[in-house]
Amino acid sequence: MRLLSFRHASASKFGALVESGIVDLSARTQGRWSGLREVLAAKALPDLAVLAKGATADFQLADVELLPVIPDPEKILCIGVNYASHAAEVGRDLPPAPSVFSRLHNTLVPAGGNIVRPKASIAFDYEGELAVIIGERCRHVPRGRALSVVAGYSCFIDASVRDFQKHSVTAGKNFPATGPFGPWMVTADVVTDPQRLELTTRLNGNIVQRDTTDHMIFDVATIIEYLSTVTWLEPGDVIATGTPDGVGLGRKPPLWMKGGDKLEVEISGIGTLSVNVVDE
């Protein structure tokens, strides 16, 4: 399934994307769950699959306003320097363990929305990434069964405000509206191996990043094992798994985003996350 969160007629909803459009699963579950985070907590994805199968669309994609796939995750955890090629381009050593930082909720941006270049920055960088969405409350998950706690996968842009990141990763990653997430979640029964995906980032139609997820230093299962050792993972938690080489910082001269740019991240088997860059 492809599940998404959206707004229609001022109401926040969730649904399934089918060939004919969007099936309104909020209505078809009669308000039992307020959003996808509650669906995951109730382990109700099989119920949604039954309702979506063969259903006629209630809305067209163009008729709704998309929201971040999980609009209200408890945690957004990000992995830095997780491709050797990216480590090399920014002059970093390979990390001995996953390098973790977190994002705030107000950094999230939906597909089709605006990613905001802060007025305090002249060095606004793109980072296309695979996002993992956790499907159950878990702790101390061994690597061998780590993928079993994944609800699905999506696209993420972990944009960096490099002027601030050079002295504080937390500051450089947490300006409002700098973390696009979407356009939908593809459930884990469809994406059976997250290490066999191709990721492509385009800035104004030009390919700036292209790599495959098998080149991650720490694969998805290892990341989940590590994070679940540190803390409880909750349904709807989002993990951004790191970016490959090609970022603006690694180019000579650097390639920074500016107002008027269009940024896209496409991941095979998932879809394309497109946003507009605007100046604050």
C-alpha cells in the first residue's frame, strides 16, 4: 500500500493512493483513528489493506493538500555521514557507529510544499535520504529481526543550514520548514529490502545525487538495532538514514539552494518528493 496524510475541506485525513486517486480511509474507518500514527500504534495496517483493496477513489491527488506522511511523529531521528562517498566529499572519517541527531516537528514539510532558506544563511544545502517509519513500540531489537518493526518507507530531505551546522549540528538541522517528508509511505510488505533502492536528487531538473542504498555504511537493520539500544522506538517514529555524495558543500564552487529553486528526491519503488525552495 501507499498511505498518505492529507487535508481536504479543512479536515486532516489519511488514505491510500490507488490508480484512480485517494481512498479516504479516515471516513471508511469512521474516525476510529485520528491519523496514521494511531493506525500504526493499533497495528491496524491489515485493516486498512482490506478497506483499500478494490475501492473506488474518493478524491483526486490534485484536489487535496498533502501533509507530511506522519504529521506528528514522536521522534525524528537522523543518521549523519552514512555513505562513505559523502564522508569523503566533506572530509570526514568513517564513523565507528551511527552518528545520530534529531529534528523538531516544525522542520517537517509536505510534498508540494515550501522548504525555507533561512535569512540567516547563505549556505543552504540539500540532502536526499531514505526515511524509515517504525511500526511498533520496541526496544533492544536485534539486527536479525530489525526489519520486522518497520511499517514502511518514504522520501526525506534532510536539508542543512551549513553556516550554523559547522558549529552546531542541532542548530543547522532544526530551522523551521527544512525537512521535507513524503509524498507517501510505501508499506514494508512492498519494499522488502531497503538496501536495494536507488536514490536520485534533482535540483532544478539537474541530477545532483545518485546512489543506491546498498552503499550505506550502516544498513537499516543496523541503524534500528543501534537506536533501539539507546531508546524506545515508537509507532510513527521517523528515521532519516543519511545522504550519499553530491551535496552542495562538497562541490567546487559550493552549490547552495536559493529561492525559486525546485528540489526533488526520487527513490525507486517509493516515489518522488518535490518541494519549492523559498527565501524566508
